[in-house]
Amino acid sequence: MEAKLAQFSSLSQKDKGPAYIALIPEILSQPGDALAKDLHTLVDTVVNQDSGGLVVGRQFLSELVKALGEGGIKDIEVRKRVVEDTLNTVQPKIVSYEEQVNTLRFQLADLLEEEEDWSSAARVLMGISLDSGQRSIPDNEKLLVYVRIVRLLLEEEDSVQAETYYNRAALLAHSATDRETTLQFKLCQARISDYSRKFLEAASRYHELSYVGEIDGEERLHMLSAAVTCAVLAPAGPNRSRILASLYRDERTADLPTYNILSKMFLDHILRPAEVKEFEKTLKPHQLAKIAISSNDRLASATDMGGDDDPNASKRTGPSTVLDRAVMEHNLLASSNIYNNITFRGLGALLDLTPGAAETMARRMIEQGRLRGSIDQVDKLIWFEGTKDDDDAQGKAGGLGDVEEAEDTGAPFTKRWDTQIRLTAAHVESIVQHLTEKGLVTLTADIN
């Protein structure tokens, strides 16, 4: 090889390019080690030793890149080694050969992705120069690169860096020129929300994508399952209830292994530990992430409520994982539909928390508007408020007509007592009127 290159050095400038290019198929037909060695020598001579100049170098590299892309090397490992070596050889003059280097990086990323080396493939794509002044790259091409990087990083569970490139892609989302790119970007949105623990948003996006006809049926089912998982992990409250209702009414969810926990959550049934353990097996590592408890909450949760002589009482001062928190909040919300009130200690036993931790969780949900109720810290009680108005019962029964609302004194016990009196009076009037109409009771006038 050295002898041939020495002969080419005496050729005229216009003859060097064809001479170097003619060596490419000859070298690529050699066995692996000899191929890699001779090709390295040729690339180094043409690119770094200025034997042909920039024009010859670009012509040669373009032909080499084309030959590699068309499968000029059948052995995958040898091809990967050659591409990596060529990139390293051209690196000192990368500015002059930017277009050829970018194409080689795409080829190397394809090879690494086939081997499921997600992080290495992502790093190779990150090295592509998209904002150089040498050549203008359309926004839709940049979007494709960013979306691909996000997808690879998420496969590697690197959500932090993935979000950085997702934010870049979001700025170019308007430039998508085909449906496939748009769908890939929307899938990235859903997965980023999932990894960022924005489970309500993720569930909504996954569910939306599960209806898209262009996506493969198996993939749509996978997205539907992901939507159910995210809905279960979302913070309990009205917003999650709407997502659960939408998923529960979707006929396809009945065939999912997570349908049992979906139906129980939608119907506000208490979740049992065995059911939670079964569901936990379907979660991904980021969905089992540990959560930290603030120092204030830890102090409030550990506060002694007095009279705790039960050796079997829970010592937990808060949920330890995202799933723990979701299940505890759901069980708390479900218990509000069963009980009028519950003691801190009773709620702690239900949620497997200390009484102080149970009160802290209820207080936070009430503050955030996700639970309707009030807390009586003197009697250590949590009072739950109904989610439906009692107008049907108190409105027009027994000829009372529209019962006027009592003045809101601001005291929950007084308001509840007044409501019960009004309802009882209305029911009595209704019963008496019904018996009178049947002739079972005769009303007599009071004569004084």
C-alpha cells in the first residue's frame, strides 16, 4: 500500500482523486485485519498529509462513505471498527470534512443501535454538528436527530439528559414534515412526562397515542398499558379520576393484566397489599424510585399522638416510593367514601403509617383540593365531606318546598348538625304526607 501511495504522489492534481478512489473497492475486498490497516493508511495519507488537497480529500471521503453505506464491508464488526477508525483519523480536520463526518456518525449510530448499545449510539449522534456555518441543515432534519437522541437516552434510562434534547426538539416540533416524525415526537413527550413523574400528563398522552391507526397494533396495546400504569401512579384527586374513567370505559383495557387495579381505583375500592405487590412487578425502575420526606413532614409524622401502646402499630412516617404514595392517597380517598370520619390512629392503621403521618397526608391532600374534608386536631379526627349535594333529599319533600340554606357559621360540626335536622324534618313531612294520601292517617285540627 505504501508503494502505491508513493507512486500516486507524483501524479497531477486532477489524476490523484480518481487514483485514490480506485483503491477503495480493492481494499474493501481484503480480509478484516488487512482491510482495516490499509484503509487507515489510505485515509491518513489523503486527509492529513495534504497529498491531494481539500478537493481531492472530499471526493475520496464521499466515495468511501458511500461504499460503506452500501454494504461494502459485510462483516459488521469490521465495518464498525473501520468507521470508528476513519472518524478518529479525520478528527483533526473535521471542519473541512463536516458533511462526510456527519454521514459516518449516522452509520456508526445505526450499527450501535442494532447492538442495543443505546448510550454509545446517543453519544455518537450528539457529536454531529447541526449548527455549523459550513452547511445549512433544515429544521426538520435537526428535529429527527434530536428525537432519535431522546429515544436512545430513554432506552438507557437517562431521563435527565434526554429532557435536555427533548427541549431542543420541542423548539423545532413545528417543522415536522411527515406524520411519523410527529408521532415519534409525541411519544417522546409521553415518555419524558413518565420519567419526570408527571404521571397524569403521561397517561393522557399515552392514551391518545393508543388510538393512532398508523402505529402497530402491539405498540398501541403497549401504550394503553403504559397509560393505565401512569394513571395508577398519578396523585389521587379529581384529575386522576377523569383519566381513570376514560381508561375504564375503554373496552381494550379489560384484556390488560393491570385491569384489576384499574377497576378498583376507578370504583374507589380499597387496595390490598397483595394486589399492590402484583402490580409492582409490572413497573419499570424509574416508576419505583424512592421519594424523600421533607424534614417538616418527618417531624410532624413522628409526633406522638398519645396512648399508643400497640406493639404492632406501624412505625412508618411516610411513603417510601412513588407507588406507595399513590396507593396510600388512593386508599385515603376511598375511605372518605366509606366513613363520615376517622381517627388519626384508625387512618394510620389503614394506610400502614403512624397516626401523625396519616394526618400529614390527609392535610396535604385537603390543602391541594384533592380531598374534601376537615381536621379536628383536638379530638384527633378527620371529617370527610360528601362529594354530592343533598338537594334531592332536602329540596321538595313533604311540602316543605325549597329549604333555605342555613348561615355558614364556619364550624363544620354545627353545619353538619343543622343539615341533619333539615333532612330529618323533610323526611318526616314526606312520610306523613304519603300516609295521609293512603288514608292510613287522619290529621285533626288542633282546637283550643
